[in-house]
Amino acid sequence: MMRKPFVAGNWKMYKTVAEARHLISELVPGLQAIDAVEKVLCPPFTALLAAAALLEGTDIGLGAQNMHWELSGAYTGEISPVMIAELCRYVIIGHSERRTYFGETDDTVNRKVQAALAQGLTPIVCVGETLEENEAGQTADVVARQVRLGLSGLSGVIEQAGAGAFVVAYEPVWAIGTGRPSTAQGAAKVVREIIRPVLAELFGDMTAQGVRVLYGGSVNAKNAAEFFAEAEIDGALVGGASLKAAEFIQIVQAAAG
Ligand code: PGA
């Protein structure tokens, strides 16, 4: 099954509005020239409005980095899926930094994924084991649990919306921001032996083969092609290297093959 390559830049808590405008103006010409890849930028909330205006009329998608699951309410400091859907088509859900520092669990991830799909957003659902879990030989258990619980109760929605309605990002926590990525073969093995089989269990074989599964964790312009050479890896969720225009464009070019 053909899966269109997908590369998203997770800007994390970097870039003011002015800085975001500048980076987007540097990115647009280079990214627009690459048709074969679905490209997404995920700036901080405060830059989304400006980013949406700058990306209008381009084929570059916009995503948020998080959201609440309730549509509205007395939740000081939170942003609702309705608000995100006004500006974005995508939203990152369950990033390991959210799980580690902000108490997100498989249950909150599941609520958020359900809410995102209900608003027509494409969630980029992050899973991955910590260093301790990896060293204790728990990678398969942890990743399978995160996929199974994070995506539970969705079979009806996905049957209707199709395999393109969400994206999974495998991001081993020990590889994020460390400059020490997983090997491409190691990441592909987790996708092939753990993530796709659980997707097949949840949604059936056909859908599991159609879902884009990304790798994330210290992807840069030098190593990106190695990951994309793996048939199981359909793209990347890029942190640090997505803040540099030339480097991010090179990564998207590598995904185009
Ligand atoms: P990194 O971050 O590319 O800086 O390792 C990836 C991510 O957190 O999504």
C-alpha cells in the first residue's frame, strides 16, 4: 500500500510570533517545491494565527502541539479542539514531554485523540519507551500499551475516516533531543513488530498498512535518509532540526526520495 511520506516540525517552546514569521518565510519556497511529501509545521499556540495567514494558499499544513479534550469550559490556560480546528488541520498528541512534565497518560491521550478526530483534525499520536524501559527490555510492552490505549474506542471513527485520519510517531524518549537517535533498523523493527500489529488488532490489516508511522528523536539532515530508506518508516517528527530552515527543507527532500 502506498503511504504518502509525512514530515512534521515540532517547534516546541521556541519562536516568538516575529521569529515564527521569519522562519516560515524562509521555509515556504523550499517546502512548496516538494510535492511528494505531506509537510506540517507545529509552532507554539501564540504563533498559530500568524502562521495560518502565512501558510494560506500553500500546501504546507499547520499543527498545534497539544490541546484539551473538552470543547469549551472553565479550564484556565487550556486550548480547545474547536479553537485548534479554526486554525489547524493537525495536532500533536501525547508527546513524551507532555507525558513526562505535564502528567499526560494513555487515558488523556485517548480523550484528546477522540476529540481531535471529532473536530476533523489529524492527530499525530506520539508513543515511545523511556531509557529505563528500554534497558529493562520493556519496549514492546510499553509501546504496544500506548498504541492500544491511546487509540482505543476508535474503530468506528477510523472505519469511516480511513487510515489517513491519524498518524503515529514512534519517538523513543532516550533519542529525543539527545543527539543520539535510534538506529533506523531498530526503529523500523518496533514499527513492524509492535506498532503495525497493534494497529491491525485495533483496525484490521488493511487500515494498519495504510497508517503513516513516523520516527522521531534526533532526526537531522545527515541521518534522515537512513530512516526513510526503511520501508516501515513513513516520515519523521522533527524537533531541534525543524527550527533551521535549510536543514528542515533537506529533511523533507530526503523524505521525497
Ligand atoms: P528532536 O525532537 O528532533 O529535537 O530530538 C523530536 C521530538 O521531540 O518530536
